[in-house]
Amino acid sequence: MPFTQTGGLLTSQNSGTYADAGTGTAERTLVDYKDALVQYKATELPVLAMFAETMKTDTGGDIDISFAQPSMKMEQIDEGSTPKYQHTKMRSERVSVKEYGIAVGVTRRMIEHSRFNEVELALNEARKAVDRHITDHFVKCVFGIGDDTYGTKTIEDGAGSFQTEALIKDFSTNPHGGFLSAPAAGSEAAAQLEIEADGSRVYPYAGATATNLARSHYIDDGLAAGSIKIGDLLTCIDRIGQHGYSADTLLISPGHFNSLLKLADFTSVFTAGHGASATQSGTNTLPGSRVGTFVENTNQTRAVGNIYGLNIISNPWVPVDHYMVTDSSVKPVAYVERRGLTVEEANPGFGIVGSYLSLRYGMKIINPLSSVIVNNSA
């Protein structure tokens, strides 16, 4: 659910302060408000390590990043002759860098006459607010969740969303980009022309056909939120593998994890290859065909490590109606930092002490091929 900010200043009159007579008045601890915050200069978050290639820039505004795509090939030549010149095919992505900030204020009386933990809670909350902001921004960028604050757009196969390559690549309306989406062409020849066109985000790889390479990396499964289907996982692995990547991670919400544990197919797929003539439900007594597999003790421990070679990561930040299959060795997002988190002292007077926390950054999906997003679209 959306996070709601708490406005105003922290004062001794705020709800939650301990004001009973005879208690708390002796705990008068002075806190240097700005110094406590100024040490928090860098943001180290799991979401950055998982999704982002971090870059630095000394300029503000829009930043252009260029990539070299496969574009050269060997040719047979006569002995002593010179081959034809070839050049590198380039693709550029533009990242929009913007500034975000938060102002934190406390009255001097609160600092001087409060118990220490009340002020410390305010300082810690300011730090956590930055963490929540960055994480939320990343999640909505990666999963294609529309948000007016960040400028992200809803990307899925449903009507009224950014559902084609042309729409996703349009920086003027979708500055955060997206993974590979539906091509305009349908035939193999038309798909080949689209792949080879300037600005294409997909390129020929190994023996894959153009039609397979151009398939969308967004899937609408038509199921209710929290649902997961084995066939869609296999489709995700296939579409990622066509481009030479190796899908190794399934990122899901707790609701999806719950569905996965209850899914009969999740345990029955392991009966194949053990001589079973029919699949068996996961609610049955443990059959001998599952002995020795990692699902042997699933009903007892509820701990499931992987499926089809995909490591399962369940996290409440993942939207309840989306999940992601990805190659975790590839960072799909460029995180461009113009200025890290800085703190400036605010002294508006009237007995108020405060600080402004701000940072300037931008992010965009620059590798559209290493992940697939599944949307529960019912």
C-alpha cells in the first residue's frame, strides 16, 4: 500500500511523548541534530546491489549512455586481399536525473528537554525514509508500475498501458524505459528487419530465429493476484535463454510464495523421471519418488530453495500482482548518481532546528533482455 508521510515538526506535544507527571523529566540529553544526520552520506541498499550498475556523473539533467552491439562478422577473402571495413553498431539510452529531498525539523525545546530515544527515533526515521524511497523507486521502475511521483509508467500487455517497443523506447513519455516488449512485426522476415533497424534493443544471437528473439518480455497470465503457473516460469526461462542469458532467480511476493508452496505441479514435476505413471498431488502422503529431492520435507519445513534451477527470493516489496524471472549476474538498471545523499542545516528560527536531506539521481532499464516480468492480469 502507498506510504503516507507524517508532516510537521517533532515537538514535546506530539502524540507518543511520555508526559506523565514525575517521569521522564530527568532524562535531559542534548543531541547535535545535524551532526547525527550528516554522517549518513551514502545509501547502501540490497536493491542497488541486485539490480543496478552504479554510475557517477558531474553534470545534471539528462545523461546519455552508449552501448556497442554485436555488428561485425568474419568473411572469406582471397589470399593477400583486404577485407571490407566494418564498424560498431551503437545504441544509446538517455537517463533523466532529478533531485529528491526531505526536510526534518525538531523544536529546540524537544531536543533539550526530551528523553533521548524520541529524538533518536526521528533521526533514524529520516534515514529509513531515504531507504524506502530508493527501494520503492527501483521496484516500480523494474516491474513497470505507474507512479506520478517517480514518473514510472504501467508496462504490461493490457489495454491502455505501454505495451509496444515503440512506446517503451519513447524517452519523452517513458523516461524509465523497460524490458523488451511486443514487436510491431509478425512474420520472420519482418521481425528480422525490425531487429536490424537503428535503435533496436535486440540483436541476432546464435541460432535463434528473429521471431523468437523479438518476443515480449512482459507476460499477462490472466490469473488473479498472487497466482503463479509453472508453464509461465518455463516460458520466462526460454525467452531469457534465447538471448544467451541464463535465468537463475525467481523474485516473488509472499503471496506468490504461498501459492507456489500449495501448487500441486510444484511437487508433481519431480515425479517424472522416477518411473511414475501419473503425477501426484502435493497434499498426498510423501511418495517414494520424492525421497532424496529437495521437496522431500517441504510439508514439514515449508522451506523451498529453488525450482527448475531458479533460486526463489520472496520479498514484500515485490508487487502482489507481478513476479520476475531474471539472470542475477546481469544488472538491468543504470543508476546514475549526480550527487549522493547530503545534509544541509536548516535554521528557520522560531525555536526550530532542522535539516534538509537531498540527493540527485536517475535510473533506467538499459538491459531489456535478461529478465521477464509476469503480470497477474485477471
